[in-house]
Amino acid sequence: MKLGNFFQITEKTAAFLTFGFVLILPVVLSFNPYYLSIFIIALILGAVSLSWNLLAGVCGQVSFGHAAFFGIGAYGSSLLVLKAGWNPFGAMIIAAFFGVMGAIIIGTPAFRLRGPYFALSILGFAEVVKLLTLNLTWLTDGSQGLFNIPALPAIRIGSMTLDFFVSRTTNYYLAAFLMLAIYLVIYFLRHSNTGLAMSAVHGDEETAAGIGVPVFRTKLLTLMVSAFCTALMGAFYAHYVHFLSPDSAFDGSWSVMPIVASLFGGMGTLIGPSIGALLITGLDEFIFKQFFETGHKLFFGILLAVVIVWTPKGLFGKSIRKK
Amino acid sequence: MGQDAESLDINQSPLLEVRELSRNFGGLQAIFEISFKVSPGQIVGLIGPNGAGKTTLFALLSGFLSPSGGEIQFLNSSIGGMRPDRICHLGMARTFQVVRPFPEMTVFENVKVAAIFGKHSKRPPSVVDQEVQEILESTGLFSKAGRLASSLSLPERKRLEVARTLATKPKLLLLDEVLAGLNPREVEEAIPLIRSLNNQMKISILMIEHNLRAIMGICDRLLVINFGQLIFDGLPTEAVENPEVIQAYLGEKEDA
């Protein structure tokens, strides 16, 4: 008994359904600020999971350290605004490029190795960046963290004002928009020639090299795109919560939860990881928390084990067809 | 007439020239000072007992291993230790003994990725698709184009392996036991394919094969290696009468 036996939809349909759901969710939650804040984090996680899965699910390079890029984006954007007085929107973009620089620094040596070394070295990389943030106190204020990170400035469209300081709804829809943008980037990348190369590298690195695919360059490029998107979401997170510490920005859960979400939603699909992120947030919030106020996260572990044993391709891995 | 002059010219310089090529793994001498040439248009067979170093030799030629010593010249450039994708761009492609299709991609995509990345020349997508279709037709995989590679049978996978290397437009094709694991009827079907690659597409072939009957029928020349050393280089008909080859590869007469 697997979900794949009950229904089969295409990747595109799954994406439409997902973003349709995201669009109407605030209405369903009757704009309750508490629930909105929960699902803003879910959308951030969803977008990071999509980016993580581009690297792992499409190109076959598993990362245990995406928190590095998330934290780099968060700190990068905050510092550009706080210390250099930049506009937060511009700072977010540049901070995303900081993530790309991080990708080049770790990817260049690590992708020359074969086997599990990339996964391990990026884990170390995340720890190094976190320690740097903790110890470069003149820049980052160390373990004290950064306070009063400004919200994104209000945008005026005609008579409408999109306020990011007070309104949770505005932040929710910006997070949704970012997740959509990242999904589209990944979708078109996957269906380009480079996407074919990524799949080939995932399928068999040696064979791919044997038919002329530049394996190293393909892996590095994928990591750069993945890091860009992850850092962008980190930057958004910083301006949304207004406070950062090395422990929150480089929290290991930014490395682990995208993996969990992708395994839930299906690594073989493109949209699956974001479904996984929404699903585990919903389960946690509306079911586990209701019964076990403390220790509700324990259920993730159990549930994950069940999913992996029951349906290794993820809950929707077999339901969402590629074409 | 221009064609004649050209083919004459190529005939004078070998496509592939290997000089005193060696490779050792620690203390083990897997390949020891092997020298041979492959001329344009030839089908050359490479045989030898298990563990003789045939696949190691292929790995050295195609860039998956770096030589410990010696020289590999392909189309007048030295390729020893060059990256596999670069060697592929120059026009040498290999298949693998254990077939390795990209399982989660369709047959069409498997070949397409080779068509796109195997050559440096940029072509519009429609031209690439056309090329892929032609290759699928000539390898008998056209009706399977939309299937996932993981769903193919072994003979089909072997064809896909060949189709994929063909898409890189090689001048020299290294075939690593493409006939192994096929039943006699499937071998009968595969041989014309290999011949047509040589006749019609003008691809030179260096092939490892255990199926002696097949290799005697196809090859212009035979190389025999044993314990990493080249022990015979000549006509297939001579090989079966060479005492050293019989001793090393075919076994003692009493055993036969």
C-alpha cells in the first residue's frame, strides 16, 4: 500500500497544487498571526529544501552543511544593512552572492574528491563558518548576536502598501514568492542542458565524464546555485526575525530539516521537498504538539524512519511523475 | 580524388599510438611497457586471460587512470593523464564492461546528454534531437526512446551503451566486452551493428572480447596481452597458431 498506487500526477500539476495551497493557506488559517509565523518558517524551510534537493536529488551530491549558506546569507545581509547602511533588498541579493563565494571555497577542493568526502567536508565547513562568526567579534558581535536588524522597507504599489515590519501576511507572501522564484529557477535549470548533465552526474560520475560531461564544473555550478538560493532565504529570515546569533543562523536544523523534508516529499521530484516542509510543519504544529507539548520533535525521528522503510522514494516520490 | 589523398594521408599517421605504456598499483605491475598502434579504419581486438590488464589498458587510454610511464598519442596529441571528458572531446569514447546507463533518465535523454556534451560544437536543439533519433534508429533503440534506462533488458542496455558513445561522434571507439552476457542469437544481431559502425560511420574500433569466434570474424588485427605485457600483435589467423598465445590464453593443448 503506497501512495504511488493511488494517484499519479505530473510534476507541473503537483507544483500548481502546492502553490495554490500556499496561496490560500492564510485564508484557511484566518490570518492568525501565530500560525502565519509558523508557516513563514515552513516556507523558508521549503525554499531551502528545494535548493538542497537540487544539489542532492538532481545532481546526487548530499550536503550535511547547508546551514553554512543559510547563516552566511543571514549574517551577510544583516551586516550590510547594520554596518554599511545598505537597503535590505540590495543587501539580500549581495548576501546571496556571499553564499556563492562560500560554495566556491568549499566546493573547489571538496568536489575533487570522490565518495562521501563532499558531505563530510561541508559539515566541517558549516562548523568553521559558525566559529568564525562567533569569534570575529569586531564584525559580528560574537555570541551576543545582532539586534534590531531592520525589516525590509515597505513597498508601495499604487495605493497599496506592502508593509514588512508589522504585517505577517506580507512576509508570508514574500516568503511564498521567494519559494516560487527558487522553484522556477530549479525547474528551468533541470530542463536545460546543464540539468541533463546534473542528472548524468547523479546517475554515474565516471560514465558522465566518459561521454564528455565536465563533472567537476557541473557539481560546482549546482552547489553555487543551491547556495545562492539558500543564502537568499537566510537573508530573508534575518530581516524577518530581526535578531541573529551564531546559534540561530547556523543552527544545525537548517542542515538537517531540508534533508528530512526532501526525504518526506521525495528526492526524485523537484517540488516534493517543499511539500515535505509544509507537511512536517503541519504535522508538528497541529498533531504532535497537541499531544506532546515537550518532546514533540521526537516524532520526526520516528516518522522519518517509518517513511524511509515504507517508501524510500518519499511519500510522493512515486506519485509525482517527471513529465 | 580529394578523398583518396586524404585517406592516404591519414593512413600514414596512426590514429592511436601507444609507446611503452606502464601502470602499476603499488608493487603490482598491471601494465608493463605496452606499445602498439591503431590505424584509421581498423577494427583491432584485444584479448587476454582474466586479470591480464585489458580493462586497465582501456582506463589508461580513456583517461580514467593516469599512466605510471610511457606515452599515449591520439591524433597527434599526447593524452596520457588527460581528463576523460577532454579525451572524449578529442574523439575517443569507451563503453564499460558492466553497463552503466543513467537509470533515472530516459533512453533518449541518455543519448542526448552525450550528444550535447561529447562534442564542443554548439548545435541548435532541433539538430541535436535529430542526431539522437538517428543514433537510436541505427542502434535499434528507436522504439524504446521514451523508456527509463532502468527498464531495459541487458542486450538493450548494451546497445544503449554503444548508442551513447556514438553520440559523442568518436573517431576511435573502445568497446569493453559488449558481447559478453548475450546469448548466441543476440551476438549474431550485435555483430552487424559493430561492422556498420566501422564501414558506414568510419569509426575505428579497439575491442576487448572474450567471445573468440566473434572476435576472429570481426577483427583486422589482434592484440594479446598476458600479465600486463603484450605477447602478440598481428593477424587473428596467426594468433591461433602462435604457441605463446595458445599457452597463455587458450590454455595447454591437453586441456582443450
